[in-house]
Amino acid sequence: MAKDFYEILGVSRSASQEEIKKAYRKLAGKYHPDRNPGDKEAEAKFKELSSAHDVLSDPALKDKYDRYGHTGDAAGPGAGGFPGGNPADAEEFFRNFGGGEGFDLGDLLGGGAKRGKGRAGARSRPQAPDVETDIDVPFNTAALGGSISISVGGRTIEVKVPAGIDDGKKLRVPASATGSADVYLKVKIAAHPYFRRDGLDILLDLPISVPEAILGAKVDVPTLDGSTLTVKVPAGTSSGSRLRLRGKGMAGADQYLVFKIVVPAKVDDRTKELLTEFAELNPDDVRANVAWE
């Protein structure tokens, strides 16, 4: 008699999809042939786990299994128990209870096997459970897009990084590329020496002197694409104000210059006299409209 898929995975019939997935990953990692070379019992156990997971993780297949798998009510070769681990019997089951539509056996077996209507295809080697790992991505690569190289099982794989990807996002490398399992790379974006991100916008702190802030100036600034622009600092610029460089951010967004007025640590007597005179000529109360007044 075919084994119960729920018992194979060690979950209850009311288990959620997340519980089913978690149970499969734990057991598949334990019994995968790559970790048990030459162990026929482990290979057979892994095949059972794969068949159970492929059915119970698919809502439509799970519903058929729950309705017909153990009732004995269904007519045809699949009656009296859902076939476990026999591709030909599994195909016959879905042909009888799939509303007359042909069923792709490759989906049941993890996508590796394909068949023509009415006959079972050859079963592929079981796929290892998904792998997730962190990966460091250079700031400019994450901002502008590009590729990074990873090594999986002795293979070097180029992974495309879309422009503007956020920290914490995941990149998927399919099993067809790794030769073993789907690999999910959790992106950790490296810090930049002077740029920082605000969504798709790029921010750059721009130090300016007191005379430059008061009188205005022209300064050279770097941009994300490696070019240098000459920009005009407006006269009367306050610390913390911004100047937008259109289209110089990520994916067509903007770059902002954030002005930081740098006050000299020491001034001579003549400078003090000039500043005193300046203050007398410009008696502005800069705290006139603050919230606490």
C-alpha cells in the first residue's frame, strides 16, 4: 500500500504550505543523494519526499490527493490510494481525475521530467532543496546594474544585478544553472565612500565655505556614472539645502547635492572685525520663526 504523503513529510493534514515547505527542506537536506553517495535507502527516501512535496505544495494536486488519495471512491487504476513514487501510476491517476486534460508529469517530479500524452517520461535526478545565502554587492553595481560572479559546485556563474536593486532583495539562480538546487542570493549593498541612497535618488554631501554660501560659487562634483559636473552654488545658500541634478540618480532618478557650510575653526583679528561689521549691517534674527519661540 502506498505511503501517506503527509506521513512521509511528518506533517498533519491541516499543515500550512509554509509548514509543508519547511518539513520538506529539512528532510530533503538530510536524505539528498549528494550527501549520501551510494546509499540506496537514502535515495529512495529522497524520492518519496520529492513526490510528497511536489503534490502537497501544489494546491490543485493537494486537493485531488485529499479527495481521492485514501477514500477508495475513485474509479480506475488510481482507486484505493494515491500512487506514491511510481511515475506511470501517478500519470494514470491524474489522467483519470484531471477532467480529461493531459498532465505534465515533469511538474509532479520537480520539473525535470517531460512526457508525451499517454506515456510516462523518464524521471530526472532529484533536485536538492533551495539554498539561501548573503552576497555582498558593490554600491555602483547595485545602483547602475551589472553582474557578479559566484562559484557553485566548481562552476563560475555570472548573476545579473538589476539597476536600483534594494538592500535585502533576493536574486534567484535556478537549479539549471547551478546543476544542483535553486540558489537565492540575499543582497547586501556595500557602502560607498561618499554617495548614499534615498530610494532611487543619490545623495552627495557638498562642503562649502562661508563666503561661497553667501556670495555663491561654482564647484566641481562627481556623479554616479563617473563623470564630473560643474555646478553653481546659489548665493545665500543655507546649510542643509539641496540642489537637484536631474537624471543623475539610479534608473533615471535624480542626484541631490546636500550643502554643508564649513565654518573656519580659527579667524584672525581682522576677520573678526569684518564679521562684526557684517553682523551690524545684516541684523537678521535667524531664530525669529523657530517653533519654540
